[in-house]
Amino acid sequence: MNIALLIIDVQEAFIGHRKGGQEYHNTFEYINETAKLFRKSGKPVIIVRDIEGGNDESFQNVGDLIVQDSDTEVLKVYSNSFWKTDLEKILKEKNIDFVVLCGNAAEYCVLATYNGAIERDFGAAILQHGVFANHPNGLIDIYNNRALISFEVLSYILSSL
């Protein structure tokens, strides 16, 4: 299995207002530790940024996201990170066949990208505890209706590859 991590829309404009909250801290702990696992295993970490509303300071990644020079950035203007971007091309060039998604927001861009991955024949799962939601039921819907993967399972898989 060739696997990549997609970190979607963790930008000031979208989640900056949540800083200081326990959910914010916990979610970033999962995202950053998972990204560290991927990097340690030599697997791609792809940071997706939505620039539909602009590309100024508010549309930059929040400072709590740990980014490395080895990470790939994809800019998008639609909810689905595959739509009219180079994401599919990048994944195919790296022979990726499975993606793990995390970031913001469960009901919108994460879900649209999950569906986009499936439509393009990639395996896909959403990182448990690694997703923000705009509405209280947003996470419940994702957790009940989409494939999830835990940090512990990813740790085992990546150490076995």
C-alpha cells in the first residue's frame, strides 16, 4: 500500500477563531503527530489550502500546523481538493493508492475530498480525532457514515511498510 496524508484547509480564516479551545489543541495534536509518522516513514504529507476567498495572511495555515520542507502544498478554490488542482497527478506520480484525510471541515471540504478520492479509485479514510466540524453533528455524521482510521492503526501500518 502506498499511502499519503492530506491535511485540508487548516487556515486562519477557517479555524483561527477556535484557538485556545481544547478541541482545537487535541485535533492539532492528532494531525501533527500523524504527519510526523508519515514523514518518518517517508510517506507524503500534502497540505491543501483553500484560496477561494483570497491568498492573504488570513488564508495561510494556522501557526499550530507543523509544516516541513518535504511537504507538498496544493492550492484549491473548490471544496473537493481534487477538482481543478494537481492533487490527482501528484498522487499518481508518487504511486499513491490510499489517502488519509484530516483538517477542516468535516461536512464540507474533508467530505468532498473523501468522495473525490473514492471517485478517482483511491482508497480513503478519515483520521479519527483529526477533523474539525462546523456543526455539532458534522463529526457524528462523518464518523457514522465514512471510513475512519485511528492514529494507532496508522502507526502500526506505517511501521510495517
